[in-house]
Amino acid sequence: MKKEAIRNFIYDTLFFVASMAILIVIWELISRVTKNEIPGPMPTLTVFKELMQEPFYDRGPNDKGIGNQLMSSLYRVFLGFGAGSLIAIPMGLLMGSSKLMMRLLNPIVQILRPVSPLAWFPLGLLAFHAAEGATIFIIIITSLWPTLINTAFGVSSIPQDHKNVGTAFGFSKWKYLTKILIPFSLPHIITGLRLSIGIAWMVIVAGEMLSGGVGIGFFVWDSWNGLSLEKILVAIIIIGLVGVILDKMFNALQNAFAWDK
């Protein structure tokens, strides 16, 4: 088993390196076709090294290092994601365990779920009177749906045999919740959380472009205004890498609580 895990790790690493090599080649070709209007890998790497020399400097509200920008974005993402999860999980448990609540609440979910995060931003400004609050608000409202839907599905798919066991042993509602309902639906909940964190990370860029101030999204917009395409590409790379790390974290959590086949 250990040898198989090592072999899989080696294969995954080799395929990742090969994939990155293909991406860099395509990137270089696009740069040459556009006559370097889109900077190639080497100029971007040079700017990346410059930004990494002092990533956490702070010279005022509109002049912060890329490390500070990233930390601000991650703070907003986890705050909005956490608040959204606190809404989504109980609501999903309620919908999944009650056909009446599913019929009552599911139409609301289906109407609100497809709404673009940008459409929510003006309402966030109206409600919180601040761009910071509006940005967190759109993360909450757009990231909660995958967790809610997956939680409801997990609860509603509990086998009847499991329910019969709870009835046969005279489980109280609390014991049924903690011994049957949550353990069975937990893998589905974590799958929803994994999808939600991905959406939260995508939404933050658009939100910070609108709100300004500080954050990786603001860094992209500010770099565009400064006509620094290399900085924009650096930000895109960092956004992608952080997205991969977040996904891997929740994937590991998902595997830890997956039902053994």
C-alpha cells in the first residue's frame, strides 16, 4: 500500500510537471504571435522575482506588497465562506430531512443560485454602506449554494435501513442526528464545502475589482491601470496556485471522511 502511494505521488508529480511545461510552451507561443503584447514567461518571471523581494511592505492604503494583498483576499474569502457555510449546512440539513421544507425552500434556492455575484454587489453596498462588507456579502451569497445542495442531497439519500436502526434502538432526535444523519451526510457536506471554497476564491477577484482598496483583485485592476501586464500575469498565476492549494486541502479532507468502498 505504501509503495502504491509513493508510485502514485511520483506519477502525479511527473504529470504535473509535464502539464506545466505544456502550459509554458503555449504561453510562449501566444506571446510571440502577439509580438510580445502579452508578456511571455521570462519577463513575467522577472517581475515575479521583483515582487517577491518585499512581498509584505506597506507604504499606505494604495501601496502594499503582493503578500499583503493576498492575505487580505484570503481573510475575506474565509470570512465569507465560513459565514455562508453556517447558513448552508443547517438549511441543507433541514431541506434534506423534510420533504415539506424541500418543496418550500427549493424554489427559492433555484431562483437565487444562478444570480451573478456582480448583481449582488449594489445590494451589499446598500446594506453595509461599505465596500468591504459588500465584498464579503457577495462571497456569502454566492458560495453557500453548493454546500447547501450537497448537504440536502446527502441527508435525503440516507438509506431506509439506517433510519430503521435508529427507530429500532429508540434514538432520540439528537442521537439520530449525531450518530446517523451527520456521519452519513458528512462526505457530501465536505464535497459541497470544496465546491464552495472554489467559488468564493473566484468571486473575491471580481468583488475587489469593484470595491478597490486592497486585495489580489484590486492588485489586478491597479496593475491594468498602470499598464503592467506582467503584474497581471503574476497575479493570475498566484490566484491559480492558491486555488489549487485550497482545492487540495478540501480534497484531502474529503478523502479522510469518505466512506470506504
